[in-house]
Amino acid sequence: MRYHDKPHGDLQWFQHDRFGLFIHWGLYSLGARHEWLKNQEEMSDEQYDRYLPAFEPDLHDPEQWAELASAAGMKYFVITTKHHDGFCLWDTKQTDYKAPNSPAGRDLLRPMIEAFRRRGLRVGLYYSLPDWRHPEFPIDRIHPQRNHPDREQINASRQMGRYAEYLHAQVRELLTEYGQIDVLWFDMGQGYQPGQKGRKEWQSEKLLAMIRELQPQILVNDRLELIDAYGWDFLTPEQYAVREAPVIGGELVPWETCQTFSGSWGYHRDEMSWKSVDQLVRLLIDTVSKGGNLLLNVGPTGRGEFDYRACERLVGIGEWMKQHGRAIYGCTAAPPEFECPDNCCLTYNPATRRLYVHILAWPLRALHLPGLGGKVVYAQLLHDASELPMLEGGGYQNIEGGQAVSPPGLLTIELPVSAPRVAVPVVELMLKDGVGGR
């Protein structure tokens, strides 16, 4: 069986829009030292629950969140409805451990979904398969109480089947009470290591069947441990840039890399390894140049605001996207016939047959494009639509036998001496008919 032989959700918008916002928000934002602090510090439920009566996001404005994402050029968002700690942002009927029972006093999910939808962003819901607080969830090797002296005795009374019923009931709520959901993003479902739960424990096949029945168009990520059965729509490499586009069974498959601004998903007050706007723009370009999506994460504060460092970067990315979005939206990896110049990335829009050269290091006066001689109608800098002169073969010469020789098929674009004042300059090439077809 091959990936494209299986039914999938609506990938058309996903592979067009390319850029989304991830949001990790919950009780851990009050700790402000990583979303895994309950695990890392081996906290008991009683110790961690001190955050519940303190969770008062009085400055939370979902309209502002949606506006920041939209202005950054993002086209969809994914929010943590429940992380591993079990705290739920919505008014679930399955547990009392939820935002309405904190000083927040309300369902935080619904107004967020509505705010993002009003700005035309598609809706994605993250759901953690583990739940460290649920009374039926067995203590395993990544549980905060993994070193509890009575671990085996505690586990003897717990039934994973009852927890799976809870899990399925919560997913049903999310897919029946909030309208059309475009992405369902599961986490921590791969039981590849000893002591880690997998498809059997989550009852993944049954869960996926319910999801497809309730919302056939929805996209489901690859973390239900159903890779071999192609029970997923896209792969999710985390916190790294892939070297090459993922291939399974000889097929290129849809993928999305999730990345943080810094080293933490949840709000981390003192974490300082923040990526610059230029680095983030380059990450987006590199991802799209390999046919992937970028899901870029923000961890809001306990009072419900985006950290100023995240806001600065979203604004900076938005400035670049405003002028260069068409080198991202609808684009993918360039056909193999196009050779990428040194210090550049290529993206390609097959609908418009336009090739985009993202220049990572500004060259001296000339951009040399092997194999594109006679194939380009027009060239311009994308940020201001200023024409760039083209020379067939000229400007780049090898010395052979004492004579200057231009390689066959070379196209040279004349560039200004100074680089444009943008994070990454882009040259837009309009191809002739019949060039770049797939």
C-alpha cells in the first residue's frame, strides 16, 4: 500500500498556506520554566495544582492573538487544548480539571477559535494522548511520579481501557462542539521505546475511524503510531530542519516542521536562546523549498499575553511576508531541472510557473543561474517589483585553453550593488510557456 492510495483529509489548503502558529498555553505558563516542569521536577498532583487557583489570564485577548498571527502571514493555528498535565482549556464534560474551574472562569477555547476564524485562519487542535493527572492513567517512564516508591501498587488499580474511553470522549467533544476543525494534532503517541504507550493503549485505529467519520476533511498528524497503515495525513519532524523532503515507500509525503522561537514550547521567562527574525525567515524559506510547512510556536504568559520577544519576531516576519508572501503561499520545492545557485534557496509555484530565488548571501552584481538560459521571460526583485536585466550566458566565464568561455544554458541576472533592506531578498522569475511543468 502507498500513501496516496489511502483516503486523506483536505491537503489542498495545507500545502498552499504553508505557515501556521502553534500555541502552548496552560497552567505551566505560571511556572514560567518549561511546559514539562511537572515531569522534570517530579511534582505530585498536589504540588502542581497550586497553579490552578492562580490561573487568572486577565489580559488575555484572543482578538489580539489572531491579529498578530494574521499580520505575520500565518494562515492556520494549532492550540494545546490539553497538554500532558491534563489541564483542559475548554469546558469539557469529562473532567473538572479545566479552565472554567480556575479563576479564568470560562471556556478559553471557543473565543480563541472564533477570533482566528474571523481573520480567515484555519483551526487546529492539539491534544496530548498522555494525561499525568488522570486517575486511570498508568504511571510510565515519562510520568512525573515514575520514581514513586508505590508505583507498582498504584498501577495495579489503574485500567488503561478506562482512560482510553476518556480520551476518545474528549476528542469527540472537540470535533462536535466547535464546528469545522481543520487539523487534529496529537502528541506523545509513539510507543517506540520500552515503557512508552502506543497504538494499542490509545486504541488508535478505533480513534482514527471516529475522527474520519465525524470530520472527513480533517487533517491528522502522524503521532497515533499508525505510520505503517498510513493512518495520518502529514509527518511532524520536531525542532529540526530536514535535510531533504521526507520520502516513504518512494513517495514524497506531506510534512510540517514544528519549531519554537526559543528552547521551550511553554512560556519560559528566563530562556534566552531566541532565534532572530532573519533566522526564522530563513527557516520558513528552507522548509517551503523542500515542500514542507512551518508551524511556529508561541508560549503565552500566565496572564494571557504573548511575550514581547515573540511579538517582535511576529511583527518582523510579517514585514517580510507582506512583500514576499507569494514566494511562500502556493509554493513548493522547485523541479529538479532547476539548479539552485550557491547561497540560495528555490521555491516554485506550479500554478503560476514562477520560480523564486531566495538570496541568503548577497553576491557581487550578478546572480548566475545554470540551465535557465532562454527559459525566463522576465526577472524582478520581489519586494518592490523592480526589473532586473538578464544576460544570456554573459557575466560568468570559465577559462579554458586561455579563452573565456560561458557555460551553455547560463542565465545571468544583474543585481544592484547594495542588497535590499529586507531579511532575505527574493528574485522572481517568470518562466516561458512549457518550462517548469510537472
